[in-house]
Amino acid sequence: MTAAGPAPFAAPSLGFRDIEAGRDIIVTVHQQFTAPPPRRPEESWPKRVGTVPPVAECFRERAVAADLDAGGAVVLAGWSGVGKTQLAVGHAERLWADGEVDLLVWITAGSRDAIQLGYLAAAKALNEEAAGDEAVKRFLAWLTETPRRWLIVFDGLSESDDLRDLWPPRHASGRTVVTTRLGDVDAFGEDMHLAFVGGFDDREAVEYLHERQAESPHLAEGAAELASELERFPLLLAHAANYVASRDTTYAEYHRLWSARCEQVATRHSWLADTYMPLRPGFVSHIPAVATCSLLLDLASGLTRPVLDLASLVDGGAIPLAFFGTSAVARHLTASQGRTVDANDVRSALAQAHRLGLATIDAHRMLRLDPWMRRVLLEYIEITVLDERDRTTPNDWISPRPDPPDMGERAAGDALVEAWPDARSDPVGNQVFFAAATVLRGWADEHFWLNGGHPVLIRAGTGLKDAGLLDPAAVYFQYLHGMAQRRLGEDHHETRSIRGHLVTLRSLIARGEVTELEKLLAEQTRTLGPRHRETLATRSKVAFARAATTPGDRSSADELQNVLADQRRVLGRNDQDTLFTRYFLGYLLVMSGDLDGGMRELKKVLKDQRRALGFDHARTLYTRQMLAELRISQDDTSGLDKVLHELIEDQKRVLGRNSEQALSTRHNLAVVRVRRGDTAEAATELEEVLADFARVYGADHRETLAVRRNLAATYSELGDEVGALAELELTMNYANRVFSPDDKDFKTTRDRLDHYRHGAYWQVMDEYEREWGANEYLLSQMKDIISSRYFHNEAGAMAGLWESLLSEHTAPRDAEGTLSIRRIAACWHGLGGNAAGAVAELEQILDGCVEALGSEHLLTRFTRRNLAFWRARAGRT
């Protein structure tokens, strides 16, 4: 079975033959030890995913809003601070308030990985249990197919290539908005509507400044002159309004202070004139923006500036307040301030920052900095706050920060690691923290390698891995490993740790490549020693992997026993890793053919797991599932229904209702019902399991195909040979695509397909003889068709033969006979390539079955199933 999560490797499957039915009923014995997310509540609409920034105070609609209201895909391009994000926020909140959107997804698009994490969060909100790239693909497919109205916002896209193959589909019920500073807007393609966002016009700028001081109109003196001086730039106007409101001064006085600050900054930092970014001809944005931010920062007191310094290091669009509540932040501030700092002090500083407009704190408990404020905080050391008596004198603005600066980068990294949420239970939080870590690494990468790699470097990679993005995580750890080799050396413990993560990822991607595990074991043995926990765990995995690939090899089994002895001595008898190795040994006994011995050992493991790990531990549940499956393999089904029902409920509660383990146990329950003779009930259960497996893990997943093979077997047992053939024909199509010709499941499917073809052919003869008696001509025609090389030709010929027979003979004796023969003929049309024709005919047949035989008659149920199958096939074609 392919592992659904980050297990060390995937164990092979064991197939057990259903002797009574003469069919292959697949019972999967598997190994996996990482739990999927817990069960989520049922869907409710509408849904919001991501952290939408709050609407700015005195937000103003602008002409460009008409471009957004037109729908479709819109790119808002412009410099930092012109209000692109606020326009997107206003648009999103307006649609939400008016009930015009069912799904609102907000993604801070600083990197391709961040975009994928945002999609994963959206997929989880839709109760999608697939992981990683598969979940991303399914979410995009859902956007294409759903009639629901959706809006996806990519805020702050840094590279147009980050959306390569990730663009939401162009859909009548969907909208896409992108905000970006990118100048190469042609890269977005011709089907995107491009809207360039600039500053306010004269009227908008003056009205905005007046509206901000509506409760104190006298403070608006000089608003028009200031608006003109600030070139009507929205962010600079907002900073000015915040300063005026906080200081109870006028725009005219602020204008004087601002002009002096600009002159001072330009004089002391003449190099800034060469680095400005022009918004409009003649306007130098850097110096005016630095002046407005520095004036506002003058008002900060106490811990506010040190707290904001930390915030500027990790602001990837939003910073969870949990970051500021960590012990790492308190320790850093205590050390830097020379006094004890607690959580109340930090909360007071955050409140002041919000009150002054230095930052915003929203209902999601997220702090946000505007891009220019963050830049000033990063690039300049603290501004001296002057005494109240000296407020009329321009502040002495201190020099840029030294290079490299010392702002508490390691403390910020410690805080991220401390507060980082679980990727599965909080995908939005994982996305936000990953963006924060990316920003921090971009600013302070050099610092993180000075005294060994910082843990946040690894935590960012595991954030990708835990979200199921294995390929991006492997690329990330490959880069990290190269950096560690250059900075720390090959044998440094951090280099080895990073190498371990990389090997684990490669093993997951390659489904248990023994060579990679052996390389890691050699490194660990050399650098950590043979008795280290990590070395022992890898020894266990290598020994099991070798034994699994070469059953009967005593040397690998003996090595596993040696590992177990070392683990008992070093870790203890009840340690997770010790029990893990005992599980492996029990599994090996099963693989060697000693089912009774394997079950005895696994029962002992289960008893110890319940005592040491608990009844609800994931490994305890896996052992229970293994034991249940082994009972099925021995035809020991007495009381097994109750055992499997209890296991399914526990798996749903602990692992999730759509976890692969819960679905596999439901599959096994259907197998038990087949063996007990409840074939019709089992068919219904298998249909439901098949739909869930296909939805969660994909139609071509190995287990999905195993369920479909078993469903075909139940159809055949019920008498629907042509329905069984259709299921096996579809299974073979998938098998050709995903399996090699020497794969065991490929061979099983091929052999079963030949069997069901002959069964379906002879069902035609049985139906004919039941209605009209034996026919030598029909028998010879059947033999000719069966000897044909190409199945589609066979199916087409069979459909043609059946039609000709129907035209030559009188109608069958009763309605049931007529409907039965028509159903078989319709299915042969579908098998011959005419799925749409099969659907049209089966719809009429189903109506006739319900009217003549009732909705629960076996023929009605056959027809209903056939119709559902061919409708799905016709939809694909």
C-alpha cells in the first residue's frame, strides 16, 4: 500500500484468495505510523480560508474597483503603498457581505511554496483528505467543476512564475485577483485584465485627510497643501493622519515637521537619492516614505520599538500574536532591555503600536506592518524620542543599521519554532509561519549559520513535509544540506540532521529506497555511534526493508533481532522504537508464511502498545488493523464484523473519516461480508468505499484499483457479468497507466479481465438460450468474437451481434426478459466505445425496471449501477 503520510517506507501488500468465490479478494496488510488529521465537521457554506487583512480606516473606493467588479481574473499592479491590497480587501469583503461568493480564499503569495500551502488550506476547508500535490490538483479541479461562486486573492505575488501550473481556472462562477509590484505585467498573459494602481487624485487625497480628522475638524488645517506635497500617495497620507490624530496637532504643523525630516534624511543619507523608486515624474519615494515612518516611530515608547523590530524580521504578510507570547521573545527583550519583561509588557507594546498606527492587529489575532514601515524598521536603528519640550525641533535621525545588524534574528527564529502549529490541524497557521520563516531566512540567513544551523531552518522544511508537499520539501532540504556542508562541514551534527530529513523525504518519494537508508545508516554509525537512538531506528528500518524485499533471508531477520536487543538495552522495553521493531518482527513472520506465529507476536505487541502508548495511539490502531486482516486471511470471520466496526469508528475518530486506514478497514469489512455470503450488502459497501477512495486518493491509487477489482468480483457473484467486465476494463485502463507489466497487481488485473470477458460472453449465450433455445450459429459467432485480438473490436462486434439477434427474434416472454436483454445490449454498446449511447438506452431501461419490477428488484439495481458507471465514463469522454 502506498503510504498516505510520512512513514519511513511503504510495506508490500499481501493478497489472499477467496476460495469460495474463486475470485481475488484483496486484503491489504500495511505499515504506516503517522496519523492523518482528525475528523472535521460537515461542510457549511460560505467559507473563508486565509487571513484577510482588515479594511483600512476611512477606506475609499477608487475608479479601479470597476475593473474588479467586472469579474474574471484581474491583476492589480503598482508600487508598495498605493493601496493594492486594500482594494483587494474591499472587493473581497463587499462580495462576502453581499452574499455573492461561497468560497473566499486569501493567499499571501510570497513564494510558490506559500501558494501551494494556501491551496492545501483551502482543500482542507473543503474536507479534502488527500495530501500534498494531489490535494492541490483536486482543489484546482474542484474550482473547474463546482457551480459554487469563488474568489481567490493572491496578495503580494513576487514572481509571476510562482503561479506556473497553479493559476485558478477561468470559470464563469470564479474570480481571481492578484496584487503585485512586478513591472513585467506581460508575463501574466493576454487573458488577464491588468489594472495599474496609482495614488489618489487631488479630490480623493484631500477628502481622505479630512475624513480621518472628522471628530476634530480643526486638525485638518493645511490638508490640501500636505496632500500635494506627499504626491497624494495613500500610505504616506495614512501615516500623516495617524501622526496628527495621535499628537493632536494640525496637518500644517505636520507638514513643517515632515519637510524638516526629509531635508535631514536627505542631507545625512545622500546615497538615498540614487536608490529612490519613482512613483510619478519628479517624486522620490524613498526619502519621503522614510520621513513619514520615522516621524510616526518617534511617538513609540518603552518596548514598542524593540517589539516592532522583531516583527519586521518575520512579517511575511501577517504575524500571529502567538509569536509575541513565546518565552523566546520574553527572553530576548529581557536581555536587550536589562530588565525583566513579561507577556503583559509585550501586550502593552503591541497595543501602543496598534493605537499609533505603526501596525494593525486584526480579528484573526494577526499583526501586520505596511511595507515601508517594515523597511524602515529593518534598515535603521532606533530613533531617539525627544522630550516634549523639544518637539518643535526636528528629531536627530540616527544612521542606518550596521551590516550585519544585530536585531534578535536568532530570537525571532526561536519564537517561530516555539509557536509553529501543526500543519495538519492548522494549515492556515502553517502557511503563515512558513511565510514568516521565509522572510526571516531571506534577511538573516548569514546569522543562522554562525553557530550552527538554526532550528527554524529545519522547521520550515518540515512545515512543507507535514503538509504533504514532499517534492518541494526535498528541494528545500537539498538546498539546506548544501549550505550546511559549506558552512558547517560534512560531519557537523546539524548537517547530519538535515541529511536525515532529506533521506526520509527521498525514501517517501521513492517508497522506501533501501539504498538511501543504508547511506544514512553509515553516516549515523560513523558520526553518532552505533547505540544512538537515531542510528538504532535506521538500523531497524534497513533490516526490515531488506527482509521485506527478500523473504526468507535469515540474516536480515537476525539483524532485526539484534536491533531489538540493543533498543531494549538502550531505550527500554516500552519505548516506541522498541515496540516498532517488535511490530516489524511480527510482520516478517507473516511474510514468511507463519501466520499463527505472526499473530501471536502481534497480539503481544498490541497488549504492550495499549499499556505503554494508549488505546488511541496511531501505532496501536495499526496493529489492531493488521490482526483483523490476518484473521480474514485465515477465514476466521466469527465475530469479526463487530471487531471491524469498532476499529472503523476508532480510526475515524483518531485518524480521520477519510484516512486510508479507515477506508481500508471498511474495504475489509466488505470482504468479510462477501465471504459470509452477504454479497449484495458487500457490493453496496464496496461502491461507497470505491467512491471515497477515488475522491480522497485518486482513481488510479493502488488501493482504489484493488477495491474496484473486488467490486467486479461481487458483481459477477450477483450475476451481472457485463457489469463486472466494465469495472475490470476500467481497472485495466488505469493499471496500464500506473503499473509496469511485471507488477503483481497489473498481472492480477489482466488475468481477471480475461476471466470476466469470457463470463460476459457466455452470459449472452445464457440469456439467448433462456428466451429462444440453443443456437449453433450464435455459438460459432461467439467463438469468432472471442478469438478476436482487440477487445474494443470484440465489444463492438458483440453489440452488433446482439442487435441483429434482437431484430431476428420475437420479443422475450415477459417484461423482465426484455429489460434484461436490453440492459446487456446497452452495456455492450458502452464496452464497444459508445458510452453516450449506453447511457441513453440504460436511462430508458431503468424507468422500465422501476415501473415493471420495482425499485429494489435485482435487475433494477443492476441497471442503476450500470447507468451510474456509464454516466461517469461518458462524462470523461
